[in-house]
Amino acid sequence: MLIDLDEVKKTGFVDTEVDPSLDLENEIQRLKKEKNAVLLAHYYQENEIQDIADYIGDSLGLAQEAQKTEADIILFAGVHFMAETAKILNPNKKVLIPDLKAGCSLADSCPPEAFALFKAKHPDHIVISYINCTADIKALTDIICTSSNAVRIVESLPKDQPIIFAPDKNLGAYINKKTGRNMLLWNGACMVHEIFSLEKITKLKVHHPEAKIIAHPECEGPILDIADFIGSTTALLNYTATDSAKEYIVVTETGILHQMQKKSPHKTFIPAPPNNNCACNDCPHMKLNTLEKIYLALKYEQPEIDVPEPVRSQALKPLLRMLELSK
Ligand code: 13P
Ligand code: SF4
């Protein structure tokens, strides 16, 4: 079957009937082998996607894995900026994403034209950008960081070096507090981590006094102030696996609970409630990916990620700096 690329761009994925009798997991494994493809998945993916991935990780782990893979095709079960990062690192490989519309509110909160103007107003500043940004922003950046290595990367610069930090103001404020710096912050945020309710979390803690509160640094300051531990998704996962508490209130996207429960089956993980009527907090972009879309992407090798030159080679430099500093 021939795929209409304009149609794929419009819908975001290969929109065709899938035989309902197919065993999708078997088919995905078969196609991966046949095409020498690797399936990389972020912790915020649905459990069934995590369970068939070749590698599950946080943004740093996924970028490191993308850098070293020998596969011909990288199928990225995550959001657009993550697949774009894999393509920046692998211009000669085919990089696929199950749904092109799996974006990121944080990346969207930093438009390149406005950011270029902001940067031009502060010519003496070094730009550190969180990996959750577009290739265009990466191309305007000196060093990329993730929530795993942000403190280390900021501290690799002299104390008096003026720094612009983009796009996440919450992560930026957290790093300022931790390092005693005064980085200039871009006013961006993640829609998922910004809507956690301090009031509901505090009430939850009253009912679970023994539970430890663990939070991602994309959360707002008042939430981080009450957390027992703050870290990237991998750091949160490792913490729950080695810490002695039996119960945790987890203040990040719910996808991570799957691996937490797998690593520590006898512990209790309570998803922190957001400021709406939901009991837990899902990223609507991450959750656009499905097993069916993964199967179709592998079968038809679409939708494919493209990062045009010279943006790709410009964006590669700050990414390689980060990967070098993270060894
Ligand atoms: P990490 O996986 O690097 O902790 O980032 C969380 C996130 O929001 C990814 O979009
Ligand atoms: Fe972006 Fe937030 Fe979703 Fe991560 S959780 S992809 S930062 S919107």
C-alpha cells in the first residue's frame, strides 16, 4: 500500500485499518527484527508500550541510547522533541515517531523568533536550554541539559558567568536555588507539572503521614518546597527502589508508576492529584502514542522526523556538549 505523505502530516499518523485479529506485540517484535529497528520509550508512555520497548528511560538516557544505537531505524515512543533529538544525533538513520502531533507544551512555550530577540538583548550570557525544546531553540543554545544533569552542567560554568536558562522557569528557579546562581529565566512551563495542587497533596499527606513526597523539578516552587526528594524520572525511580519508605506520593506524570511498581512490588505509589477533577496527571501528548500507531509506523516507516540543515548541525553542538559533560 502506498502512503499519502500529505495525509500522514495532516492526521499525524498512518491512518489505516489494522486487522483486529493481529497480535500487535508479536508483529512489532517481528518488524523490529526484520528492519533492524530499535524501539526507545519514555517512562510516560502507556504500560503496554513500556513493556515492549528495547529501552525505557528519561530524556538523558534516551538521548544517550540514541547516540550509541547501531539500528537502522529508531522508533521513538515519546514526544516530538525527543525524536528530533535522536535525528539530530543520527542524520543518516531513519527516525520514526508513532504520532507527529505528540508535541510538548514546554517546547511550544519558547518560539524561536521571540527567543532569538531575547538572546540578542543579553549578548554576554551563555544559553543553557532544557532538552524539552525544539531543534530551532537548540540551534540557538550553547549547552543542552536535562533534569538529570542540569545542576552539574550549570556548575561546570564559572560562578560569575551570566546565563540564560530556557524554556522551563520552574526547573530554572530550582537550579538557581540549588546552585545560588541568578540565571535569567525564560517564562515557559510544562502543562502537566504546573497543575499539581498543593492543597490536595497536603491533604493526601494528612491521610498518608508515612508517605514520602517525591517530585519532578518541572513542578512549581511551593510543591518542591514540601518534597522529600526531587529528581528526574530516572532519579525518582531509583530513589523509590533504594529508599526505605513503604509509601510515596508521586508528583509527576503517572506513566512512571509502572516501573516503580515493577521495581518495588511491595511498596505503595500514590499519584499526586492535579488542580482539576482528575485523580492523577497524564501528559496528553505522550498518551497520543498507541501500540497500533507503533505497529503502523514500523510497517510503513512513517511518520518520519526530518531536521533540515543547517539547523541540525547547529543543534548538534550543544547536544554533544551535554553528552560529553554527562559521561
Ligand atoms: P525527564 O524524563 O528527563 O525526567 O523529563 C520529564 C519530562 O517531562 C519529559 O517530557
Ligand atoms: Fe512536555 Fe510536560 Fe508532556 Fe513532558 S510532560 S512532554 S514536558 S508537556
